Amino acid sequence: STRDIISRSMDDKTQFLSSLTHARSCKNPKDKCRMKGCQKSKRLLDHNKQCRKPECQQCAGLRKAAVLHTAECEVVACKFPFCKNIKHNKSKRLYTNTQNLLKNMENDDNINASNNLSTAVKEEIKEEVNEDVKEEFKEEVSEDFKEELKKEVKEEVKEEFKEEVKEEVNKEVKEEVNEKFT
């Protein structure tokens, strides 16, 4: 599925993006093209054109692929699905934030305001990258890894509980000893 492909290695992602890019302009019938992944990509693109479900997993996978594509795309009028919208939304946010900071600079008349602009732009970029990395990491974490982490946490909790019980027993024993000898 598309979701599985997005969570795979960078080589697989690159191959998936290449097959999507190829499929957008491929004139061969779906079953006649020899490029690996072309048929699946054409089906996914056709599905996306017709799909109206807001929570569709296939379309969500295509949007994630578009985010990866957009990170490197320099084509102004790119035809890759969602590319123009993603670029537009990013530039719109950046423009709005820059305008707000410029207004603040004018109002503050502060020498350090230009540093604030630079810092704010860096922070916005850092936030976008962090969100992208978090999303990729969430999808890359396997169920086995999650189970392994659960086991580790359970063991840690057990050890902590043992220590608490041990301390409680020690306390009770000390009280009994004190009562006997006092």
C-alpha cells in the first residue's frame, strides 16, 4: 500500500516518487508500461482524482509523498499532486509571519528586530522539519519495536515496584525490631 511505501527506506521513497512522476506523464496503457511501479502509481493517481473521502489512507499516503517531493521540487507550475498547494501554503505562512514581524519591527523601532526576523524564520523552518521528522518516525517505528519498548517499560516498573516493596518491608521489620527492644 501507499502507506507502507512511505514508511520504507529513502531509496524506496525515491523510487516511489519517480514512479509517480513518471506515471503522471506516461502515455502507455496501464498494463503496457515497463517501468516498475507505473501501474500502481497510475491506479493511485486515478483513485486520487475520483476520491472524495477526507480520511482516505491512500490519498493520505499520496499527500505524504507530495511533502517529500515538494521538499526538493523547484518547478513553479509543478503538476505533481498536491505540490502547488503545499508550496503555496508554506510560502503563505512564511509571508504572513514575515509581514507580522516587519510590523512589529516598525512598531518597536528596535535594533534587534532584524535578529528576531531571522530567528523566527529559523524557528518556523525548524518546526516544519520537526513535524515532518516526527511523522516519518511515527510511521517507521515497527510494531516489534513498540512491543520491545513496552516490555522494557514493564520491567522498569516491576523493578521500581520491587524497590518500593523492599523499602516497605525494611521499614516494617525495623519497626518490629524497635518494638521488641524498646
